[in-house]
Amino acid sequence: MKPSILVARAIFPEVLKKLEQVFDVDHNQADEVLSAAELQSRMRGKLGALTTGSERIDAEVLAACPQLKIVANMAVGYNNFDIGAMTAAGVLATNTPDVLTETTADFGFTLLMATARRVTESEHFLRAGQWTKWSYDMFAGAEVHGSTLGILGMGRIGQGVAKRGAHGFGMNVIYHNRSRLTPELEAECKARYVSKDELLKTADHLVLVLPYSAASHHAIGAAELALMKPTACLVNIARGGIVDDAALAVALREKRIAAAGLDVFEGEPRVHPDLLTVPNVVLTPHIASATITTRMAMATLAADNLIRFLTEGKALTPLNPQVLER
Ligand code: GLV
């Protein structure tokens, strides 16, 4: 008999087929996000699960699913996992690093350009039939090339954003991170380490690429926004909750910063209603890694983690490798 797994959301048919060759798969083809109770009942008795950021794996879920051995997240971020509880329960956690780094860094730049150059705001104006003549300051935005790019969170994706800014756009790159990069990596990224305060005060554009945790909750709130330049753009491709969205909406409305580009939101897919009514914000529905090639690579890596672990006891990208040693 094949081992049973749950695939908690719809995925590429090719990847599903690959999993079905090895496992008895319960697939949530309807693709509705499962409630905690539904997740527990569908995962009970399964040895593994493929999840996305929308399924929370915590002590309560784990207690209800004692046969569970592995949960493979199809995402690099894993704030939906309680890693401590998973390790205590002997459940391996995996994510999908590396395969999405460059694609996500591309999107950081997409949002930065769209925000600084007011792309969506001007498109709405045009579509609404309001474009009747050229004028010297129509949708004049902020310069990107040659400006100072601030990056908060300098992991792989942050470094990708830094390289694009420094090498492609001649930007002066500054960053803040929990730990400083090695001198070699700083040279590669042409990035200078600064304090968080200096980052906020000096960046012409600030891109957030740090993981979400209790420590990074509201890392950008009213006080931090007040330190930023009134001409600055803020881009969040990290996680909702890192920015205090209510405070950001106020800062945008009062033009305390120039504009924001947001791919992630507190409590998404809900979006703070005030963000929907301010014009100087570019909003996208959590699509930074969304190219077909990258999403396929992410799904394949998550599937390969399940296959390798449940057939050979090994994993490609474990988050709590101590479980493998038991
Ligand atoms: C997307 O947000 C991811 O963490 O991969």
C-alpha cells in the first residue's frame, strides 16, 4: 500500500502526477483554503502534507495528526509553521529556498519601478479617459537610477535586489540586517551596512525583504515611517505584518512618504480598506515568485522533499534537520 499524503491546495497536474506515482494523494483540487478543522481532519492519518503559506501547522494540528512525519511548504517563508512544535513532535519541515530568489528579486524591482514612476496610478488615469493633453509634470515621479536604495533584510533575495540596484541602475546601496554580510558578499552586492535608523533616514527607496516573526512584527510602523524622506518609496515583498498597514495608509494619505508598492498585506487576502482608497500605492496579490518556471520549480522541490523523505529518510531543504538525525 502506498503511503498517504495531503496536498492542501491545487498544484500543477504534472507535479501531482509525480506524487501519485509514489503516494496515495488526497488533493484539495477545489483549492479553497482549508479551515483549521478541515486541515486537521484531512491530514489525520497522513504521513505527509504539501502546504502553502495559507495552512497553519501548530501544536494543535500536530496533536490531531500523530502519524504526520513531514510537511513540505511550497514557499521560502515558513511563518505558517511553528517550527518548535514541529521539531518537538518529530515532524520534518521543509521550504523552497533558492529556486525563487532571482524571480522574487526581479519583482522587487518591478514594484520599485512601478511605484517610483507611478505606473498604475497613471494607467488608471488613462483608462478613465482623463488623458486629454501632455503636461510638464504629469505623473512626474521619483528617480530610480543613481538614487540610494535601502534594503531591510539582506538574505538571498535582498542580495538579489541589491545587485540589480547597484549593477543595473547605478544605485548607492545601503542595508540593515540582523547580521552583517561578509566583506566578500558586501563587495559583490556593492552594499554598505548601516543602522536601521540611518537606513530609514537616508534611503530614497526602501525595499523590505526580511522574514516575518514576532521580532519583525510592525518593523515599519508610524515611528519608522516618520523617519523616512517625504520623497521616499517603500516596497514590501516580504510578508504582511512587517508593515503596520493602517499607519502606512495614513502616511501615504498625508504624503509623509511619496508612495508604496505592496505585494503582501496584514491578514491577506484581505487588504486594509484605507490602502484601497489612496492613489499613491501599487498593490499586487502576493505574486513576487509567480512565474510559471519558478512556481513549477517550487512545487517540484516541495514534492521532491516529500518523496525523498518518505522513501529514503532524506530531504533536500530541511528547516529542522535535527528531526532527520533521530
Ligand atoms: C512567498 O511568499 C514565499 O515565501 O515563497
